[in-house]
Amino acid sequence: MLACRNVNVTGWTARGNDGVVTTADAAAQLGTGGTARLTPTWVGTSWKMTKTRREAVAWVGEVSDSLVANPAPGVQPFVLPSATALAEVSAAARGGGRPGTEPLLVGAQNAHWEEQGSWTGELAVSQVADAGARFVEVGHSDRRRHFGETDAIVRLKVAAVLRHGLVPILCVGEPAQVREAGRHRDHVTKQVDSALEGLVDTSSVLIAYEPVWAIGDQGREAHPEQVAPVVEAVMQRWHGRVAAVLYGGSVNEGNAAALLEVPGVDGLFAGRSAWSPSGFLRLVDIAASVRQANGSSAP
């Protein structure tokens, strides 16, 4: 686990003179509880292009009710719905908690780096923030592969998300041929460096290591010994400069606990296994159990 930080997600009210939450504010307000404690264990899912608005709100209602009734100490769940459902999911998540608490945080799967303009079909960071997003996913391999997003574009997006005080979830990962050639550590560290190096404050960034060969319906499960060297390489360069490293890629009930035991992994970014409320909640329970077994402090 990473070092202790002051973290708090309730409220997110601190703002700069221009009314925009600063990056420093976002970093200081990650987590739950409002008191100093260990970095939370993150459990999140991106729904990709699935779920209608009705299905999305029903999922959030069931998950939020369960998280309120059966809290998972030290675990911070989050969900990234489709853009069409973002505002309704955000409202449903806020309404599901006790006053002053948010058991489930919400983010966007994508946002543009420009503030506004002739970018047909795109959404600005300010727009997804207005719809309730606290996070923005950046650099997913789907967007790199299908939409031609380069390291330079990913960097622009990370900078835009930070500029608005939201938390970037920076997705990185190597394709199978890079892994087979033994260049996976260099490939991933280059992706991280390209996105973050030189930015003023990256302390709120969540890095999601997702090997391309491990994600999707044809993905292969990664073993902890395959994950550990890459996470170690990232943390050798970025320990203390980012909030946490999550692992994603064929995460399921059977391998979640072992992946959370990998040194430097502070959470899970799951796909299909978390698209049902029961599947998502099971991953939350596993994360809480691993955290408790390791003696991590609760909020």
C-alpha cells in the first residue's frame, strides 16, 4: 500500500477564486472519512457502451443501498457509466448515502481537452463535471486503438482533467506482442511518463494498469507474477507522485484477492465481472477482506 495521506471525498466544496476545484483540492479530498488514514482500496468499473439510463439507475440504487447497509471499511467504490446516464447516475449515487456521505463515486469514460468549441460529439471536462463526474478515464486501449488517441492526446486530456480539479484515471498497458518481446515494463513506464511528466501536480492521479491482452471478452487472466514487475517499474518512478495504482484486466472473483496482494496495487478496475450489482459488490467484499487481513486502517 502507498503512504498515508489526508483524504476526504465528502463535499468536494473547496474551490479556487475562479470557482474551479484545484488539483491540490482534488488530491486532498480523495478517499472517505475526512481523517488521515492509509490510501483507500479502490474498486471501480467502467460500463463501456452498455446499460440504458433505467438500467444504470437501477444498478446504482441496488449497489448504493447495499454499501450503506453493509459498509466496506477502507474501500472506495466507483463507477463510470455511459455519458447518457452520467447525470442520473450521479444523482442516484448521491441520494443513496447517508447525509454527508457518498458510498459510491461516479466518473466519466472520456472527455475532450479543449474547454469548448467545434468538436462535434465530444464533451468538455467542465460538462462532465457539471453532470456529476469526479473522475475521468483517460487513455483506455479502446480509445487508443479505435480512435487513434496518441500519448500526446492522452497527455492533453490528463492536463485538462487536472485543470478542472477532477481525478484522471490514466489507463496504461502493453499489447501481447510487446509482452512477448519482453518490453512490457518499458512500454508502460513510457506511457505513464508521456502522460504525466512535467505536469505541475499529479498527486491525485489514479493509474490503471490494464494489459491489452488481458482485457475484453477475449482477454486472458494475468497472474500476479506478470503484474508485479510492471507495477514495480511504475512505482519506482512515480511513488509519492500519484495517488494509487489500480489493476484491471479480466478481474473476477477468483483472482481479485491475489491481484490485490501484488505490492503497489491499491485497487481493482473491473469490467464485465462488475457489470451486475452482485458481481460488483462481491469484488468490494473481497477488497475489504484483503484489507482487513493485511491490517490496513479503516476510515
